[in-house]
Amino acid sequence: MKRLQVIDRDQCIGCFSCMFACSRSFYKALTTEKSAMRVRVYPGLEGAFSIRVCDACLEPDCASVCPTGALIKREKGGGVKLIEDKCIHCQKCIKACLIASLQWDREKKIPIPCRHCGICVQYCPNHVIGMVDMKEEEAVSHV
Amino acid sequence: MYKKIMEIDLTTQTSRVYTDEVLFDEFLGGTGVATELLHKHCDPAIDPLSPENPVIFAIGPFSNIYPVSTKTVAMFKSPLTGELGESHAGGRLAMAMYNAGLNAIVIKGKLDFKGYISIEDDKVEFRRAGTIWGKSSLATERILREAEKDREGKASIVRIGPAGERMSWFGAVTVDTQRHFGRLGLGAVFGSKNLKAMVVRGTRYETIQDFKKFKTIYDKIYKAVVESGEMKKYHDLGTSVNVVPLSKIGGLPTRNFSQGYFENAEEISGEAFAEKHLIQQIACAHCQCGCIHIGMLREEFSQGKEHMYKTFKVSYDHELVFSLGSNLSIKSPEHILRLLHITEKQGWDAITVGVVLAWATDAYQHGIIGDKETGGLALHFGDDKTYMEVLRRMRDHYNQFYSDLEKGADFCGNKYGGKDLAMVFGKNEAPGYMTGENAFLDWMAVGVRHSHLDSAGYSLDQKLLVEDIPLEKQMAKLVEESKFRMLLNSLVLCLFARNIYKTDIILEGLSALGIDWDPERINKFCDKVYKRKFEFKFACGFDIDQLELPGKLYRVKTASGKLDPDRVKERLRLFREIAGI
């Protein structure tokens, strides 16, 4: 089972190529904002980026707090999936994800769960992120 | 493409957004569209520092969409040259404008308070900036990013430092992490409008119509950027990889263009910076190359009493290593970084500020200016401490002379004498190449914005070292390259990717966006945009027949030999004939 992970945030150049790839591939959208991950920029500290990708938690807090069961654990390997019809747009899931990896689709007012497909990895020029093989029991939080 | 323009009137604090299909269909975007907007909104007779001077920003059809299409074009009437002001910057501005659904922004008028504008999609807020007036360019970014952090989307922070507030004719506008609309004084125009900053963000996007076609060309460009080696130079050592090779051929301007060989070139080379100071390369939004080289300097600040350290980070590249290094005979990266840091905080154009210091030093050494002007400072090449003090005195307007230095070398040469020592081309201070006549002709006449990025004459000069090229063909190449860059700058690409974006790739990229052009249309387009710029320049009083190279250049040796006044004249004649100008 492969899962998206941050390999080395210090190698990030802040090009946002990963976010563009994610938005483009799933929404055909020419933006960074539909991406299921974020590269964050800190003001004043030139060159400091923080990469927030879904950690594929085995016991995901985002799903645990969902009042309607819209966000549910995937059967295998950690992470979550969304049953869109059940979502009541309360954003409890977003607040529950302390590492702020779960993203919010402002337009549709629903969370954007990461599929762990690895398209972002394919467009990272500096091996900041990677698809890492992991046993199920290992798929717990690493930040 | 949205084909949308936002017009902002600072005087009435109003704005409107409108669509102009015709304009974008004919002129694509970027420099093509901005030139037309300049013709529309700028009376060539106006004072550049009056409210009537428009500030125009434009992105192109490739912006935010394809790799390394990262630049935004700014256009205005230049306070430094009194004619076409055009400057390009990277950072996140192109992405932010795209996210706001805007292909161009036109700012006119003047705020009646010290303020900034905050753009989000179609909306503009006019906000007070009294508390940040006087703050450095670096602090302003930090403060505004925090002040605006709760709003939607990734923001681009576009602002001036104190130099722009003082309306220094070479005040820069800084974008995000130390990218700049550096040249030709846009910062002064911001200052004249009481405009400290422009924050842009948005929530808009377009969707891809033909995904397969788009992916094919996107991946082709992506692979070329990341894997082909075409951009290796830029992300590896960066442009300062040029320092030593240029010096070896006698093309690195040293001590105000006295010679092209710098005896300490290796100490300030790209390699030396990388070894001691480079901490990271970072990128503009949607550029996988990442050419922004951040240098770090750690300093002890308790004068040895304790172990107290401070650290600052500043971006560097070839032009700055030339202007604040070899051209001032500064042989230490530490000293260059210190001079750069104050320049960055003040928000001066770093090329111009170094060339101005070099003029002052040369003029002082020749007795043209003296202690009366400098307030007792003796100016010597290589004296970094005095240069730091000169910059402080410029910052503080210590006396009339230091105030005048903020107007550039051409102004000072006219006022104090020593005009032949002012390394200016069309009144704009020289970039870092002493390669020969093609570079100089490019900056003076052929290039529309007096920039080394207009047509790379420095590269042609270097070809002459190994190849005999007839004069007419040299001028034809300069003109051809200048014109082709009208297309690159309309798309708007970073010119570092010019070897990737050849005509066939550009046409394929346009086609995937539903814009079907052919090589003939490109040629006509380039010719038209080029000429439209000269129309504006001429209307401002730019006169090719009056152009002269700095006198000193006829007394020195460049990489491709001594200059010949008759040949320079012949080059100008050929230029007009070939370009149809």
C-alpha cells in the first residue's frame, strides 16, 4: 500500500507545481486551490515552506468528528473518503485536522480528501514529497 | 482567458472591471496589451510623477497555466528616462492576478491619504497605510501578509520601500520574496500616488477544455524545464555563474566600466557565493526551476563583548554581483550582501544604485565632485564601509548632493559634470556586461526598455569572439531578437525559459488553449508591438539621432575590442533601416 508522504520539506522551492497538478488532474481546474494538499508560505522568512499532505491516519479525527458520516475511513491503508450527499458543510472535519492538511473547497463547500494517487509527486521537481510503501499498521501520523 | 481589465481610480476611490475581447484577441496579453493600454491611458506629455501617470500591470495567456510563465509586465511613463517605462517581475503576482480573474490592472490618480489597495476578485478596497509608511520593503511584506491573512486565496504583496516613498527615480516595486519591478522607477510612481502597496488575491479559475491536448504540451514543457538541462544554469549556481567567464574574456564591468577584467572575480563568483552563503533556491509560482538564490549572512552584533548573532537573508544574482561588486571593486561576498540588504530594505533598483555609486566614485576621483558634495566622505573604489555610509546618506537626504544621487547618474552627470562617466543608456543605468557594441546598442536604442533582457546583445558580442559576423547581420539579429521577445513578453514567460519556448512549442501551447496562431501571425504581431512601443517613445521625445554612448566607453577596451564612433553611427543607421523605425 503506497501513501503520499512528505520526504523532505527543506527541499521545497515553493513552485506550487504539486498543487497545480492535483487541481488540474481531478477538476481540470487551472488553479492551486482545488488541490487536496497545501504548500504554505511564511511571511518574512524567505524560503520557509510547510507542506501539508494528508497523513492517512488509521483513526482519522476528521472522520470521527463528522456528524453525518459524510467523511468515512477508507477500508484499507488509512485516509478518508467523502460521501458528498451527506455533507452538511459544517467544516468540523477541517477544524479537526490539526495539521491543516484536509482542504476545503470554497466553491462547493465540501472537504477535498486526498486520494493518495501520487499525481502531485510526479510533478515535484525536487523530491519533496513521495509515495511511500507502508504496512497498514505503520500508516499513522508522521509530521 | 478572461480578457478582463480592472481600472482603478485612486482619486475617486472607485474601480470597474470590463471585458475587452478585441484587445486580447489582437494583442494576446502582457507587453502587447499593456502597450495599447499605455497609449490609451497615458498622455506622453505628462509629468511621470503626476497623478495622470497610469500604472499598468498585465499577464498573458500562458500565465499561471504553463510552467515558468511567471512574469507580470508593468508599464508606465518612467521618471528616470521620461519615456516608456516597462519592467517585469516574477513572484506570485501573475498567479494572484489570474486568481482574481484579471488579465490587466490599470491604476490612475492619487490617493488623498497614504494608503494601499487590496484587490480580491472584482473588488478593491482602499485602505490606510499611515502606520507602514516609512517601513522597509521587507517589513511591509511581513506586516501586510499578516494583516490580510484571514482573506481568501494566496496573496501577492506588491509594495515600495522608503526609496519609492521619497520618489527616487530608481525606486523599485518589490513583489513577494524579493522579486522586483526594478528598473525605470515604478517605485517612484507608486510613491507619487501615495500608494504604498497593492495586495492581489482571488478565487477564480478556468477549466481545461481539451485535457488530453493540454496534458501533452504541458508535460512536454515540464520535462524540458525539469529534465533537459536547458534551465540548469539558472537553478544551479544562478546567473552569477557568469561572473568568472565574463571577467576572463574582459566583459565584466569593473570600477565603473574602466576595464572588463576584475582581478577578484573568483572571490565574488557564483561558486564562491554558493560555497559560503547560498542557503536555498526558491521559485516563483508555477516555476519548477527555482532560480531565486537566497544568500545568508551571519553577523556578531555585540562588538565582541558577547556571542550575539543576527542573520539576514537576501537574494542575489549576476547583475547585483556586478553592480555592487566588480563595478565598485568590492571583492567580498559579505560586503556585497550587506550593500544588497540595505538596497533591498530601501527598495532601490539594485543595478542602478551600484552604477550611481560608481559614477560618484569616478567623478570624485577625477575631481569633478569633492568633499563639499560628499560632506567629507572620500570615495574610493573598493571601500565598502564608505559605500554603506553613502547609501545611508542617500536614505537620509543628508544634503542636496545625496538627494540628487536618488535621481540617477544621468541627472547627476548633467548637474555636476562628469556626464561621460555616467554609464547610462537612454538615461538608464547599465547592466553587467562590458562585451561590446551589440550590448551597448541594445541598451541604448534597439531594446525598447533599455534592458539587457531586450535582445541579449551581450550574447551576440561573445559570439564575435569566435565567429566573424557582418555588421548588417549583427544588427539584423539584434532587431529580430528584440521583436521576437514581444511575443515572449506578451505570453508572459520568464525569459530564462526562452530556449524551451520555441515557436512550435508556443503555437502548440496556444492551440491547447483554443488560440490558433501561425508563424506569420506571430511575425506581424511582433513587428506591430515593437513599433507601437517606439511610437510612444517618440511621442515622449525619445530621439534616436540624439543618442550617444557614454564618452568613457570610447576610451576603454571591451571583450570584443575598442569601440569605433563611426561604426556605432553605422549601427544606428542600420538599426533604423532594418527595424523600419
